[in-house]
Amino acid sequence: MPQDRRCVTVVLLASAPATGESFSADRPAIIAGAPVIVHAVRAVNRMPADQVLVCAPLTAQSDILVSALKDCDARVLQQESGNEGAVLPVLARALRELDPESGLVLVLPADMPLLRPETLLGLCDAAEGGISVLGPGGRTKRDGTPPGNVIGVCMTSARFRDSVATAAETPEGDSAALISELVSAAGGNVSRDSSLVCPPDEGNSVRTSEDLATAEAGYQARARAEMIAKGVIMRAPDSVWLSWDTVIEPAAVLEPCVSIGPGVRIEAGAIVRAFSHLEGCRIGPNADIGPFARVRPNTHVAGNARIGNFVELKAADVGTGAKISHLSYVGDAQIGPHANIGAGTITCNFDGVSKHRTVVGDAAFIGSNSALVAPVVIGAGAMTAAGSVVTHDVPDGALAVARARQENKPGLARRLLQALRPARRTEASGE
């Protein structure tokens, strides 16, 4: 590892390719639930880099970039005036922000979401002669001269300062073109050993919807392989969709056609059955989810709980061993351990203005087709009769019956049918 590697600054160019020709700053390209630039910054953070600067032109909205990168270690720099699409002036600002201890500066586009930290470290290690360049797979010339399409450059901080001072602005602030310009401004003398080629998928930029689809497929294939290598069981891996921050512990099982949005943690031994969708939730050990379940944000399903088919949960805390087996909506609720929620039960949590909470106690039994009108508390060991609309608290151990009394009218059904049939025949004949 080179001596001047005591501090590495990474400069990511968030010019037009950072959002892409088919995208906009306020509607960026998303891969695995996160903007493309987040993937680039995360790769840099895992190097790790000592300083990460994201340089954005005026056309990229800095508040949106800052929001997207709130969980990443990076600073967003934006030009203060001038050509809206220009990036070179922001590099001049980056010079002022450069850590004086920086030995190397790594400059990359922010639209390559599949770059690996190992590739970036290799680029830094290759900069012993003062500069190294990175090119897409298969495009590096045999004589060691820079690739025809340079996608990244690493150079000493002194050479970076000189390059920025002499480089020319590129059309429309294209980041790849600007990086090539920096290489030329630095003299363009790159030895064979300092000219690296990254795997083809890592060098792919995301500028069109076709690029986005290709990058998403590449990310998903890589993420699934990493999960399986750690002991996660996938019955049909190609049909499983993961997010950038998905955490799944070994021995968890994902059946076919499972979609996992951002913010999900699945603990050991849990099973997520086919055609289920999860986001922003935590699934406890040995819990059983689905099939066809939807688990929405701020939900925690404790260990050994059972969430069955066509059940939707939102902001729900489901206790150990509880069962919500089918055809239910449970939102803004606390379900006690070993409670049983009957088929067709819903929590009526929204009154048109505010959300209200439902509490179901330990080992309570909610009869099928019950409507629990929040705010309401069903006590421990309590029961509700099937078809009840519960609007008041139910004490521990009590049975709540909240439905109209059934009344049978002998012979009325037969008489009604006899009266209706002649009318229907008349309508059918058009008379």
C-alpha cells in the first residue's frame, strides 16, 4: 500500500448522469429502494475513505441530495453561481474543502451503483506513480495508455489541484467527460500497471430506464448470492427482491416471489411465504408470514407469531405466539402474546382526521368478522363474539357481544321469492 495513502478523499460528481437522462433531481433513479448515488457513496464509505465530497451542479437540488445521503458519511457541495449544469466550478470549491492531510484524491461519477470497495481500493493502490485510471471492462488499451472511456481517476492531491486549475469545462457537465479532461490536464501519462479495468457490470452508468433495469438486476443477483452464502434459504432466488438495507439472519427462509422494501430485518428461523411484501418492519425468530401477506412500516412481529394469507399489518406490535391467520387488517395496534385474531377482523384506526390505537391483551380471542373501533382495549383473556362491532373497552376475561339480535320470520323468504319472480320475467321480456 503506497506511503501517501495516509488519507484518501473521494470526490463524487453528481452531474447529469447522477440522475440520468430519463430521471430528474427530484425524482432520481432508484435501485433496491435507494437512489443510485446512495449506492455509490456506500461503496466509498466501505473502503473506507477519510473524506467524501459530493459535487453537484445547480441543476441538482442540494436539499434532495442531502436528504438522500442523510445516513451516509458524505458532504454535498454545490456551485454558488454560474452555468447551471457546470461541475468544474464545484471541483474548485472541493479544493477549498480538501483535507490538508489528503495523500490521494479519487474522482468518480455518482451514477455507477455497482462499484465495489475492492475495485476502488485497487485504484488507490495503483496510484503509486501519482495517477491511476479506471476503465470499463474490455476497453483498456494494451500499451497501458488510458482507456478510451475513463470512468474514474485517482491522483495525488497536488496533481489534483493542478488538474482542476487547467481542466476545461465539458459539455453539459458530463461527469465521465470531465474525468477524462482531468486525466488529460494531469499530463495523461499513465503506466500500464496504473491502468485498471473493472468488471463490466461495475462500470455501467445509469442514465436511461434500460440502464436502470440492468443495474437493478445486477444488484439483486449480487445481494441474493451474498444472503445465500451467509445461510439464508431461498426457494427460488431469482424471484426474490431485496432492498439496499435488508438484514436477514441465517436459517431464515424466503419462499418464491417475496418482495422486501427498505428497512426490513428478518431474524433466524423466520419464514416468509410466497407473494408477501414487507417494508419497514422487523420479523422475529421462527415467525411465519404469509403467503400473500403485507407487512408495512413500524411493525414488529415477535417470535413464533403467525401472520397468514391476505393479512395487512401497519404500525402493529404483534406479541410472541400471536395468530392473525387470514383476511385481516391490523393497524396502529398492540396484539398481546398468544392472542388470536379471527378471520375478517379489522381495526378501525382512522376517524377521518386522526389515527387511534387498538390494544388486544394477552391470550385474547377476537371472533371472526369483528370490527374493533379505536381507541379501544380488549383485556387479557377476553373474547369478542363473531360479527361484533366493538366500540367500548372489554374487561379482562369478559365476552363482548356487539351485534343485532337475530330474528327469524317463518315462510317470509318463500313469499318474497314468489312475489319477485313475476316481476323479473316481465323485465326480461321487455314489457
